[in-house]
Amino acid sequence: MKKRTLLKRATAIVLATAAILYAALVIGVWAMQEKLMFGRRTTEIVANPSSRNWTYEEVRLDVMGNKTYGWMIPIENARGTVLCSHGSGRNISGYLEDVALFREQGMSVLLYDYGGYGLSTGTPSEARCCADALAMWNYLTEQRGIPPEKIILAGSSMGGGVTGDLASHVSPAAVIMESTFTSIPDTVRDTYPFIPAKWICHIQFRNIDKVPGFRCPTLVVHSKDDTVVPFAHARRLYDRITAPKMFVEIRGSHGGGKFASRDIYSERLKTFFEKHFAQK
């Protein structure tokens, strides 16, 4: 009898301990979402377009009581302008190679930082990132007088979420989504199925709900080797898009696939622009 009682007590203690640890894990993920999402950002500008002999202009805009900083990197006789929203790590000085890919296609580029990144002041959040993107869109269309039909929205990883939100509110010439998730809760769920992501994620970036509203040609690019955002996310996004669309499968890491597959990426990018943008 004593053995049975001791066993019940031991089982209860183990279960209670497991429940406490699980609750602590869930609470920790809930409390640290911003740090997990934005914690790899940097503030030091380690390079600028002049290091590549590119002409550029600094852009500083008022956003939510803070300053949002970016670089307008034009080229002569540009076919259009790419508004580039980068991923969750580093700052704009770490994304000049991305800019080079668009310049090769005859595009000027506006590259900017979210609040708390680089020289942009304030604190990053989903709302701030989306506000930063909208401010840059308004800068292009209102201050520089660039027609919306000459602007392409491009976003990679988290930047795809920012781009998806902006594309659901404005009318660009085209949208490019690279290494992009269906939503943050979906990504957490697929990576850590034991975490109730649906209930605890207040950072959403719900691309899966926004892409059906796109009315412009959309290019979806994703690597089969991506271990951060599952390849299936790209397929689900692509299936939900009703506008003219193109899917490009590449190989390589989450952030480096476009460079590991540079020839394929550049060729498909050229095809996409020629098919959907040359006539604009």
C-alpha cells in the first residue's frame, strides 16, 4: 500500500513539475517575442553605398514620433524603383548585396531600416515596421513623384511580412516575397508544435490573410533547404494568390539561398520583370 501511495505521489510531483516547466516555457516565449524577433538587429553602419561606388541619398522620415532612416540608391534610366524591406537581422548596411541584384535588373532601390535598426530611432514592433514601410512608400510617391506603377515592393523573411502588409494597402507595380512565412504563429507552430502559438503570439504578420488581396503580379521565391521558414509556407502563400504569379524554387540557406542560387534567381527575376513590368 505504501509503495502504491509513494508511486502516486512521485507521479503527481513529476506531472506538476512538468506542468510548471511547460508553463514557464510558454510564458517565456510570450514575454520574449520582441527579443526573439528583433534581437539580431544591429545599429552600427558597417558599409554604405559609396563603398560600392554607388550614388545615393540619405532619407530621414518622421514615423510614430521617431526617425526612420534609409538610402535612396538611384541608377540612370531606371526601369523602376524597388522598395526593399529587409529581414529581422542586421541593418541596411548588411543588405547591399541584395540591392546589387536589383540594380543588375535596371532598378533603383530604396532600402530602409525599421525603428531601432541602424540609424532609425525608437523600438521595433510589427506596427512600427509596417508604419516605416508606408512612410517610405509615401516618400517615393509624394516627395519624389514616382508613379505607383513604377514601384516594386520586395521583402525577404520578416521583410516579406512588412511587404505583405504594405501591398494590401497600396497599388504597386509588382510584389516580390522571398523566404516568407504564412504567419508568425504558423512558423512557431511548425517549428515547435508543443507551443500554443495561436494563443500567445501577439506578433502576427499574417501574410496568408493578405496575399489574396494582392492585385498586382507577385513573385514568390523560397529555398527547399530553408530550415527557418518551411518551404511549405511559400507554397501555401502562392496557392492563395489570385493575381498573376510566378514561383521560383532555389537552394541554399534561409538568408543565403538567393546568393547560392544567384544564376537561377537573377534569371527568374529578369523573366518576371520582362513579363510583368516592361510594359508598365
